[in-house]
Amino acid sequence: MGLDIVEFIMAVEVAFDVEIADHDAAQIRTPRDLVTHLRGRLPPAPDGAPCLTQRAFYQTRRAIVRRFRRPRAALRPATALAGAIPAAGRSEHWRALGNDLAVEAWPRFPEPGWRTDVLGGPRTLGDLARHLAIRNPAAVKSGAGWTDAEIVGVVTALIEAEFGVDMSRFTLDSSFVEDMGVD
């Protein structure tokens, strides 16, 4: 198993809040293998649950309202993070918000200038919600069960984010190594 796949498995473990044993990881050759493995490890949920991005947005908005006393109605997906997080002590406020949301893979705050251009990162509440839905869905779900569609969606998004692979060109049965060229 190559380093890229090892790092990907680690990102999956963080995202789903599971531990994947080395011997199990070695058997995961396709996205479907991973989905099947996760389906056997995660509690089920009924179909029709709110989407992860929507849940992440509402949780983030509640946390910002509580911590920074921002008016709820002023916080929409298009709201710039710079307008929602107080400027004074922004780094500390940003870390505290991540702690409030209990997420492990908390992104850097999108400071103006070269770091934003080079490193990217969420710029709006909607961007942050999408980041949390992909990188920290277990924290977003707060112990709730998983639908098959949610597992597939997160696995697909993680493949695209970690490997830079356009999953519209592949299926769940495509091999990470032979088809996608991941090492």
C-alpha cells in the first residue's frame, strides 16, 4: 500500500471516526470495497435524513450565534467568514469555534493575502459547511446513523479532495491503483 493510500485511509478514519486495521486497509482496492467496509462498521440511518452540508451549516451557525452573539438571520451560506468571526483575536476565536464544533480536521482561517491564494480554505459559511461535511462528517452527525448515500458521498468527495481525481470519470468499482493511478 502506497503512501497516498495510507494518508487517504487516515483521512477516512478521521472523517468517519473509525479505526481501520492495517490488514483491513490492505484489502481495500476500490471505493466500493471501502464503502462496504464502512457500511459494516457504521450504524445505519433511515433514508431521508438531512444532508450533511445542511447539518454542518446549521451547527456552525448555532455555534457562531452562541459564541459571537451574531444575529442568526444575518448568517447565510454566502456570509463571509471574515464578517462572522470578530477581527480582534481572530485566530483564537477561530480555534475556539473549531473546539465548539468538536471537529478534528479544522481548516485554517482564510486570512487575506498570499496564504488564502496558495492554501485555499473556506471563505464563506457555506464553504466551511462543505469542508465539515467532507472532512468531519462524523462530528456533524453527532452519533447519528449513516445512510448508504451519505457514505458513498463522503467517500467520493474524499477521493476527489485527497487524490485530485475526478470521480465522474470513475465508478465505485474502479481500482485505486490500476484505474485511478493512485499509489
